[in-house]
Amino acid sequence: MKRGVPDRKAQAQRSALNALKRARRLADKAGIELSDWEGEFLGSVADRIKTYGRAFGDPEKGAPGEALSAMQHRKLKEINAKAKGEPRVLKRGRGFQRKPPPEG
């Protein structure tokens, strides 16, 4: 029996909803208290995915087949890191620092 082409949008919806559930479950299991904003974020994003199939309205904020925007992915990663107890690290490049003088 041949399978049809998988529905990418439905797959993205399921994976996003599972990621949101996983984040909340991880925080509950670790005993980490999520802020009011984080709890509301997880709930409202899940509701928008269930209702509209994606959690953002502007198509420029995310890929066409994705259910979460880039910033929503980032916030979800931060909530997961907080639930795991990982330290909050800001990643920044060197910027416009002066290069060390050549040795010689």
C-alpha cells in the first residue's frame, strides 16, 4: 500500500504543539515556576496553532511551512533552558574590537 505525500503543515502543527507541551511538562517536572508571561505565552501560542494552524499572522516572520515564528522558537528555547536549569547565556560576537598587533 502506497502512502500519500505527507501534509507538511499538519506535521509542523503537531511538532509545535508537542514542543509546547514538552516545555510545560519539563518545567512542571523540574519544579520550575514559570512566570505569568511564560505560562500565558505557551497557552496562547497553542490556542493559535489549534485555531489557525500557525501562531503568527505575518508571513515574513517565519517560514511558509512552519507553525512558529523565529522569535517564538527562540522564546520556546529559552523556556526549555530555564526548565532544565541551564544558565542564561547571551551569545555575542567580538564586534568591532581592535585586532592584536602582529608579533615580529
